[in-house]
Amino acid sequence: MALAAHTTLPLHQNSALFPRYPCLLQNCRLRPHPRSPSARIRASSAIALGPESSTESKDASDVDLFACPICYEPLIRKGPSGFNLPAIYRSGFKCRKCNKSYSSKNVYLDLTVTSGTKEYNEFKPAGTELFRSPLVSYVYERGWRQNFNRSGFPGPDEEFNMAQEFFKPAEGGVLVDVSCGSGLFSRKFAKSGAYSRVIALDFSENMLRQCYDFIKDDDSILSSNLALVRADVSRLPFPSGSVDAVHAGAALHCWPSPSNAIAEINRILRSGGIFVGSTFLRVSPSTPALLRPFRQVLSTLFTYS
């Protein structure tokens, strides 16, 4: 579903809806791709769920929103009911097809393919590793992000308001904030109360720890419908067609394979779901001469219906 009923309007007609940001928006349709076959990956990891607590009557053991990142089968959850940080932290998740278990590590739920493995090394692009640094994670909201206005970003509050306008058709549904960083927008989405569930998702362990540090003393967010999840944007841990909205603020340029990430986002979005992402406009030899003097933010809106 697009922002308006006319999802097939060409760009020059749609841009009139957003006069403050001419030529910075694109609408395009993403065709659903066939579901990928299950990967034959076996990991020797076992995570104990721990002894039963005295509140056993309140525990839940059922299919959850989250899915196995290996086979995409919905995970079985065992633990306290509810979708908030304390409940998810005390819960265990297991894929009955792969027989692989997942649980919260420190303050976030690790749903990467390599979750629980003891010894595993994999080369990652420099851009990915940069944001896994404790120092960069710490300074991201303490000076780093504020410099984005030099590249044309209007500022977090205005960017959030723009995203909220796009997401109006998805209100009441599930929103995933991919590459959430320290949770700058995830916290805003959770506080808005516009969504039934908000998932702050990032590959960086330290970014997720920073996100928790920002919310641990805020009871309004701590007990809200927010989850912190570590996952790979190219292997999102959700069943196909289960998410209503996906947000990626100033993130697309950090992905190792944007095309794979967009395909994954397309897979998890339900029919009519909305993806809003923003990134930097890079100047290259193929950049039109008219755009080269302007280092402005390039915002791209994808609608899948």
C-alpha cells in the first residue's frame, strides 16, 4: 500500500505531495521473490532455558513473531508472555525444524545464523565493522548523528515525522527498525504508541547495548512493546509476509549488499506493507551534473502490495 490510494502514480505526480522535498522521493514496486530454499546449516549450540519459575501459570509456549534465520520457520517461544524487554529477556526460543535454540544475550535477542556458536570468524566489510566498535556506538548519538545535517538530513525529529506520515496505513501493525543503531528512531516509534510491536534490529552488539542504556531508566519504553534483536539485514528473522512496516534511517549505504537486503525486506513485508529508508547521495562519475553540487540526503520509498 502506498501513501495514497494511487500506488502507480509516476514520480513527477507524487512529488507534488511533498513540496518540501522535491525530487528526493521515489516510488517503486517490488515484486515478491520465490521463497529461498532452506539452508543446510548445522550449528552446535544449545542454550538452556533455565529452571521453571514460580510464575509458571503465566508462562507461554507458542509460536512467536520471530522466525529462525536459517529456515524461516516461526520460532517456538517458552517463557513469560508479553512483548517487552523483560519478558523477551526471560524467554527462550527454539526452531522445531532446525532444532536450534536462541535466547537473549546480555540485553538483546541474538537471532543471527551464528547465534550460540563458540568459535566462528567471518570477514565483514569495513563499514559493518565500524559500527560494531564500542567507541563509534557510544558517540553515535553524542555528536556523530548530529553532523548528518551537513549532508542534507533535516534532523531526527523531522525525519521521524516524515516516516510517520508514510507509515500511517501501517498504524496498529508490526514495525521493524532495521539497522537501528543506538535506537534513535526505535525509541520514538515505541513511544508514539502507533504500533502493536516495534523491533529495534541491528547487527552491531554494541549499538544494541547503547540502545538499552538509553531506555533502561525510562519505564515508559522499558515496559512498552519494544524488542532489541541482533540480526543480519540479509537474513531477517521473521516469517514471510508478517511485518507491516520497515524503517531504515540513514542506513542503506552501510549494508554489504543492498539488493539482498531489499529482497529480504520485500519478503517479510505483508501485502500492502511499507518500507521507508534514507541514505546519502554519493557523487560519482555517473551522477548527473545538476546534482553534483548538492550533497543532500536521498530518501527512497518502496511500497509492496
